[in-house]
Amino acid sequence: MLQPNYRGSSGYGDAFEQAGFGQWGRKMQTDLSDGVSTLAAQGIIDPQRVCIVGASYGGYAALAGVTLQQGIYRCAVAVAGPSDMSAFFMWQLERHRRSGDATRYWRAVTGADKEGDATMRSISPAYFADKARSPILLIHGRDDTVVPIAQSQRMASALQHANKSVEFIEMKGEDHWLSRDETRKTMLKAAIEFVRKYNPPN
């Protein structure tokens, strides 16, 4: 399993974290696929047998990996991942009562200009659902207050409209972190079964 600390990750100093500003769907994304390419070049993995799984920002990265990018991942599992950055940006502003700090932060991390619509659309997997060539599993807690479930609902609708392979599991009474042990086990079981289905060991 590859778990890279792509630029923008916390815990490695301000410079490393700020290197991710404006790189959602861009260099933060290619940091992941570069890791895949490196392992393939070293003969450690078969590049034809790679899936991408993530939660929260990792869920976004999983969706971006099969929409903004193509031909890298055999399947994708996205847990509570943003899919429509314009809608997510506006939701965040309302959540923080349109504070200046929230506005500046989300413009910085997404790289949006003053208006932001074109930039945010360009890094939104939901707008590129028709580009997906790999099956996608969406998992989301209905009571998520960090990334609203509307983000996964939007992605599911876009994929269905584009006649793409998608499965969607809504976790009743669950939060962003799928905090209950039973729920988390259900999520992990579903993710493993999905990956095995579309990337079988034999």
C-alpha cells in the first residue's frame, strides 16, 4: 500500500503545507500518481493493477484520480470527498458566516481567483464525471458537518447521468469520521469488497 505525504500535508512544517496551496487537483494529485509511477518503474507494483482509496481530502483525491486524471487507477473508493468545489466553497463560507479568514483560506488552497468559479470548476470531479473510466464507490455519512453529503450525492448523480459505473452507500446517523465502530467496519468491508471485485487478486 502506498500512503504518500503529498505536498499540503500537515506535520512537516508551514512551507510543506503551503506548497499545497493552489494545488488541489494539480501537483497534490500528481504527487500521488508520481508515487505509483516510481513504484512501477522499480518493479514493485503492476501499474495495471492500482486502485485509489481515500477519505475527506483523500476522497477528493480518489475522485480526481479517475476524472481529472485517467488511465492510472483501476477503481476508486471515495469516503466523504468533496466533488463540486464551487458548491463546497460556498457551503464553507456560509458555515463560517462568510468570515474573511475562511474566504482567504479556501481561495488559497484551491487557487481560486476573486470570483473563483472557472478555477473551482476545473478541479471539480463532478464536472468531469463523463471522463471516468473506472468504477467508483462513494461512501458518506448522512450527518457529516465537515463535507456535506450533498457532495457525494452530486457526484453520484453526475456519474449516473454519464452512464458510469458507480455505487453509493449513505451511512445513516454518521458523521464525517464515521465514528462508530460498527459503521467504520461496514465502510472498510464495503471498500475491500469493491476493490476485490474490480481488482481481483488473481
